[in-house]
Amino acid sequence: MNDVAKALRAGRREELIAGYRSPDLWRRVQASPLGGPALHDVAARAGTWAGTSIEPLPLSLYRRYAADGSRAPFQDVYFRARRNRLTDLALTALWQPEADPAPLEDLIWAVCDEYTWCLPAHVDGLLEPYPSRPHAEQIDLFAAETAFTLTELRHLFADRLSPLVAERIRSEVLRRVLKPFLESPAPWWESARTNWSAVCAGSVGMAALHLLDDADGTGDAAALVRITTRTIEAMRCFLAGYGDDGACPEGLAYWSYGFGFFTIYADALHRRTAGLIDLFEDPTGKVEEIARFPERAFLSGTATAAFSDSPPHSTLGPGLAARLRRRFPALAPPPAGRLETEPVNSMGSWATALRSLVWANEPAPPRPDGRAGTPAEAGGYLRDVQWMISRATTADRQHMAFAAKGGHNDELHNHNDVGSFVLAVDGEPLLAELGQGFYTGQYFGPGRYDILCTGSQGHSVPLLDGTPQRASRKAAAEVLAAEQSPERTLFRLDITSAYPVPELTSLVREFTFADGRLTLRDRVTAKAPVQITERFMSFAPITLDAPGRALIRGDRAALHLSYDASTWEARVVRHHHVEHNGSATTVHSLDLRCTATAVDLELEARPVPSPGS
């Protein structure tokens, strides 16, 4: 703690926002290919917001979640109508200093009036009148983010917000977040090895840095040291949740969320302490491996290794990518097509929106060798999460990318997906992971694995006697081979333990990726005949165009799947799927069936040449 106090005394509070109000910076943002159009869209929305009333958050929306687990009615108002509005108004006011601050002040006041800053899904004792901890003093991801946002706006607009609004921010953040953090039992997330530790601790730490400094005579240096010390330890817990391979088992979207807030806080501490506290400093190289994860998780175009609750397509914040490349010059610059073009995400996150614009438009540092980093085009094996990733270009110049996973069925944001895989062609995941579903009470409750996208019935893995995989840490793959060379990738897994089927004695799955095609081989043995359904999922339509052959045709590419029609009876099944945004859609599966005590499936997936190739 003494070292933290010394480091804080060495720096200046103003370093937290140094340059963020610079007219030169905002001129660069406006002139940039991504920043300019984004700023104009933000300003247009801000103009609309300024002319509309602020939507309320009534008790009925809390009751709705308590009654049926529906998150959308509350979160639509909380995020879209309030946090997105707040970020649009604040970015516009920062970019255009002459803008009237009154709409921003009104919204800050409304946020300070909210019953709790937490989402109903995260509130303990939601409808209890006397919960063990008052609802307004509970700290979830978004209560912490709200405290960070308001204190940073108070700092950035110190000369433009009315003293009453500035004081309201101070008192509400102290009451709801900083005092409970210091005076109540430590929240569970403080020692968690998940994105919660990074987002919550980073946000609480940022609120303390902005609010508790002695600069304006209202700070509390001792409390700042205590909070900073604890939040640094929480960040170490967050990093401990990663293996040495740097992979995020929750996928790229959750990597962006958790590691993004780690980066924000690490950057702020480095600024605030004149470089004395450096969370990126790591002699083992693990933090750089975590920073490199997007290079590995992107398959083709924006298609990703979308395991667990990761969306099938992702983009990367340009600010986060730029800041990480500044710290780790060997990182490759992401292709422009993989960068987010909208800085304000669906949750209206102020912290990431501001830095998406600012960090992306800071001058790039010189590289030690004078060259940009080079992405790992061949992919690789990520040992800790048991992912194999491989990429290739066919003779017809189609870009193929493949990812398969071992792992177990008790992972963070778990899907029952041991042995599942993705095959993308020219940016389309034609054999796909469905990714995130629609978040409801059921989604995180006892019925989670009855949902198509989370249970193994919605993944490209077998069903045995109609039985899907079980949810258990013991439902785990044993990796038998993980080999990769320029010519061939081989990945062999024993996934027998995933299936609670007494008759099953062995299920070994093998992937070979070579010569512009993927060959999957499943060897199944049982003590008595079992009905085996080999399922292959796709967002694109599937047709049976000849005996032993199926065609998956996407918008830009297509795959031929070949198998032994004398052994396997084929049918195409349509499934109802609800996407993360609540949209209902139809997805498709090729189901190959047979009943046997021993069977060997060999399925070959080969891309159909593009027209004109």
C-alpha cells in the first residue's frame, strides 16, 4: 500500500484526461476515415435526444424481470434510452465545446435519480423491501461503469457543469459505489477470474481516481490508496483467469469487454502515477499473449472462433487495437474491415466510446524494426483452452479458416460444445457456432441447456440415442493429437466423457485440414446398438443435392459435404433460434443417422469455387 501511495503522489490527476479536450485531437478524429463519419452520426443522434423527453425506469420494469426473467424491457430503457443517450450527448459536448450542456445535465440528473444503477438481473433480493445490502449500494458491472462515466464527465466538464450537478455526481457515486466498496464486505467479483473483476474493479478504480484526488479539496487520499490497492489486486485475479496461451474461453467479444477495461485502467494508472504503476509489465509475456488473442480468434473476415457466448461475427475497437499496439509493437494492425465503425456500443459504454475515438487518432509510435507486426496467418494450437485454429487459401484463392475446441462443459459462459467446430469460407461461417443467444432468466438458470444455442443439440457434435452432452467439468475432451505444419493440421479428441450414455464405450473425433478441405472422422463404439445422429449446424440453407452429398450455400461462398450414403441416412432440419438481440431466425442442420455398435463417419467439407474463379 505504501508503494501505491508513493506512486499516486508522483503523478497528477490532470494526466487522466490529458489531451482529451484538445481541439487538435478532435480535428484529427473528424478528419479520420472512421472517426469523422462516426462523430457526425453521434452528433445527429445527440440532436434528436436533446429534443425528446427522458424515458422513465418505473417499478413495473423491475417487476417484469422478477416475474418472467425478461431482461429486454428494462435494459432497452436503461441502455438505449439512457446510457446511449448519455454517451452521445457527452461526446458531442466534448467535440463541440459551444454545445448547450443542459440536455447532458438533465440526463445526468435522471441517472442520479435511478433507484439502483444495477440491472435487475444482478440485484440480490430484487423486490425485497429490506435486502441484506441496499439495492442502490450493490455494485454490478453497470453500477460500476455508471460511477466511472459520471466521475469522468465531472472531471472533463468541470468548467461547464453547474456546481449543483457536479456535487450531485460526487455524492451519488460516494453513496452508491465508493463507500459501499470500502465499508461493506468485499464483493464477490473482487477475487473473480472473469471479465467482472476487470470491468467492475477497473470502473471503481477509475471513479476513485477521478473523485478522491485532493486537487479540489474534497478528496480523500487514504481512501484513494485503499481502493487503488484493492482494484490492482482484482486486476491480477482477472489476469489469472487466463492461461499462458492468452486465450479467452468466452470468445472475442468478452475479451474486448474484460481486457478492454483492464487496458483502460492500466493506461490510466500509468498516466496518473508517472509510469510507476504499470499493469502491463509482465516478464512472463502472458499479458502480451492476451493482447494477441484477436489475431488468433479471427478466422476469415469478421468470422471468429465463436465458442461459448461469443457472437459468430465480431469487430475490434480501433482505439483498443491502437493502444495495445502502442504497448506491444509486435502486434499486427488489424485489417480495416475488422474494425468497429460505431464507437457507441449497444450498452452505451462511455469509457470505450471515448477511447475508441481518442486512442485511434493518437500518433502511432515507431516500431523497433521499422515494420508492422505480422498476424499469425497459419493459426495455431491454444493449449490451455484446447482450441485448434488453422487458415489456408485454396487453389481457387478462397480463404478457408477452421477452428475446433476440446475443453469441458463447465466453462465461463458455457455451452455444451466439447468437440464442436467452425468452418468459414471467405468470411462466412458455413459450418457454424450459433454463439450468444437472447439473455433471459432461463438463459442463466436451470433451463439453460434446453436452449438450442447453449445445449449441444445446437452444435456440430453427435447426439447418441437422442441424448445431448451433459453440463459438467467432467464432460471434458482428452486431446490425443494436436499437430500443425504448413501442409496439414491434425486435431484428434476423445470426447466420450461428454455423453451420459451407458452403452457408449468410445467416441473419438478427428479433424484433418489440408489441401483446401476439412475432413472430419468420428469413430463410435458401444456395448449395445445406439442411434447416432451426427449433426452439422449452419446459418445458411442446406440441400441434399445427390446421394452422399449436401450443399451449404451462403451469401458469398458455398460448401460441399460428402459422406457415405450407404451407412448414413441424411435429412435437413430447420431450427428456431433467437439471436442475442432478440431477433428470431431459422438455422439449419444436416443430420446423418445410423444405429450401430461401431461406426466410422468420414465427412469431407470442400468449398465450391466462386463464380469466375
